[in-house]
Amino acid sequence: MVVFISTVVLARILTPNAFGIVAAATALIVFFDVVLDLGVGAALIYEQERGVTHRAHTAFTLNLIISSCLTLFGVLITPYVASFFGLQNHEDVFRAMFLYLFVRGLGQVQDSMLQRDLRFARRASVEIAQGVARAAVSIGLALAGFGVWALVGGLLAGEALGTALSWWAVGSWPRLSLDRQIARALMGFGLTFISLKVVDAIAIDSDYLVVGHGLGATQLGYYSMAYRLPELALTSLYWMVGAVSFPIYAQARARGYGAPMLASLRALRLITLFSFPAGVLLALVSREVVYVMFSSKWSPAIWPMVLISLMTAVTSIGYASGDLFPALGRPGTLLVLNAPLTLALVIGFVIVVPYGIVAIAIAHLAMALVAMAARLMLVSKLFDMKLVDQLRAMWPGVCAVIGVLLLAGPLRLLMPHGPITLIALLLAGALGAAGGLLAGSRGTFDELHTLATSLRPAASP
């Protein structure tokens, strides 16, 4: 909510060009961020070793070396990166953004240890404080007239606070130590894991690179804003699921081969129960969101937002099973599937970019449908998880989508854009989703009630 509110405020103060400049820098930094620790953090989670051990010290030292090298490399290539996006007058922005890598690198291992130990309450506190700091600094600088530097300053301030709090949350300070044998073991698992993450990053962010290079910063600003609401409402949830599911699946391994499969099916059911109707509803309210919240200057973002909302809903399917492969020691298998699909996606972006950002969004949605169908079949073939079981797990989400379309769809067609329409669509969508579940998957309410009950803190004696 903090990030969403700050986005609305910043969208009204800053220009699409400012958002486009930062989106261009972020598109490249994402790839550096993925390889920031070469997977040693993931290896710590996979191995399930407890405490701040010699292994953790080695992981921290590796991370510090890698983040320093990546930051220096990024600063050195800044002129070429700025030239690629046609932003030669903004090299200082790109250099400042690369400092993010070093700051983030200082806290990567601590964050991995919090995930490994399932200490998500503390991790949530860190992320909330980080979001508040980023919003406060960005809005303050924007109101003071700093333009694009408001976005950069907020990002760096939030990350610096998050890193400091991650150290505090772990409660023990790592020391510099580099055991070569441990480093080789950590990186042996980590490099395959990171290869998979790099391919995923290309699939997620290559459209930013193509749009920024082919259409310029202003069009990239519109496209990044089209991504903003689906990212906040859906993709941020997927990141949380991924942060939890990998250590959960890794721990479930100890209870037998079937335990991670059952956990994955339940994750698929719960994530699609939310993402399917939420994605369709976001598509229906995109026009109202842009005009009412972001202002009419962002109107070119409407149709891309519609398509990206649908694409984001579809990709939720993969987040339920994606961490199953590395948790069971088979990240390379998923890499074999994702690599050719990602190559096809990038080629598609390059082909359609002359037709504008709507064409890019269409290509993204089409490839997401193909990729998720392939993912379901691969999971069915490799693991003890029949395709019909996966489809059955997604059925409650499909029922909710039907309800949203039946109740909110006609309102979207009949009502003019405005705040009243936005409120009416949101209410109709929520009621429609509940009605769809009552009609087609009534038992889902019992499951949600059981889940909610299990989350309540135990009563004091």
C-alpha cells in the first residue's frame, strides 16, 4: 500500500520521461541483481544449515566481492548503457543506480538466512520499513523539484535502510572469511540456480530493454507505468510466495518425496484463487485507474496495462512450481524448458517493437500462455503430480474469474470512466468472485476459513 500510494503521488508530480529514465536503468540492474551472490544465498537455503556458521561467513565474503565487482563494472560501462537507450545526458543517473548493487549486496546473505530459518515476521518488518523510507524520500525530493533524482534517491535510501535492518534482524554479524572448499560447494549449486534466474530475468525484463532502445524513454515511461499496478498487486505477491516456497519445499524434502508436491499443489490453488480474478479485475479497471489515480497524461498506458494484467495473472501458474525444481535439486531441468521459450519471447519483442507498446504487451501475453502450458506438462511428467490434479487446483480461480466477468464486465462496457465507475467495478468484481466460488467451488470457503483459523495466534492460558 505504501508503494502504491507513493506511485500515485509521484505519477502526478513527475513526467513519463523521468519514469522512463529510471526504468531503463532498472531494466539492466535487474540482470546484475540476479547474479549478485552467484546463488550462494540459495545454496544456504537449500542446505538447511542452522545458525551463522563458517559457511555463512564464506557466503557473505563471496557476496561482498561479487557486489563490489559488479558495481565497478556497471560504473565503467555506464557511457555505453546510456548510449544504448539514447540517454547520453543522464549518465550520472545510471552511475548512481549502479551503487544500488553494492548496497544490496551487503545484505543478501542476511536476507537468505532469514528465509532459510522461516523468520518471515522479521523479514516483513524490514521490507515495510524499506518501502516507507523509499516512499518518503522519493516524494520529498519530487516535491522539492529534483525530478528523476527523486526516484533514484528513494531507491538508494530504501535499500540502505533495508540492508541495515537485515543485519539487525539476523542478530549476528558475519565476518570476512573465505574457505575455498565451502565456496566451491556453495557455487556448485548456486551457478545452476543463478542460470535459471538469469533466464527468468530476461523473460521478465527484456521488454524494457527492447522498448527503451527502440521507442525511447517516454514510451518506456508509459510502459513501465502500465506494469506498475499489476506488479504491485500481483507480482509482489508472487515474490512473497517465491521467498516462502523455496525454503518450505526444501524443508518438506525431509518428510518424503511427496510432501513438496502436496505443498506445490496447495500453493497453486491458493495463488491462482487470488491472481486469476485479481488479474482480470485489474484489466477491467485499468482505464479508471489511469484517469482517476495517475491522471490523463498517462492514457497511453491503458491498453498495455489491460494486457499486462492478464499476462501477470497467467504467469502465477509458474510461481507455484518454479521453486520445486531447485528445492529438489533439479534447477537445470527447468532451465532446459525456459531457455528456448525466453529466446522466442525476446525475438518476438524485437519483431513487434516498431508497432508500439501495445504490440509488446500482446507478445508478452501470448508467450505467457504458451510457457505456462509447457510448465504444467513438464511438472506432470517429472513429478508425481498429474495434469488433471493441477487443473483441479486452479478450478476455484477459474470460478472466481467467471463471476468477475459476469458481474463487473457489463459495468465496464456501460459506465463512463470516472471515480464512481472505479468503485463500482471493484465492488462488483469482489462480489462476482465470491458468487463464482459459491456456485462452482463452495468448498474453497471452508479451506480459506481453516487457513485463517490456523493463522490466529494461540490464546494465552
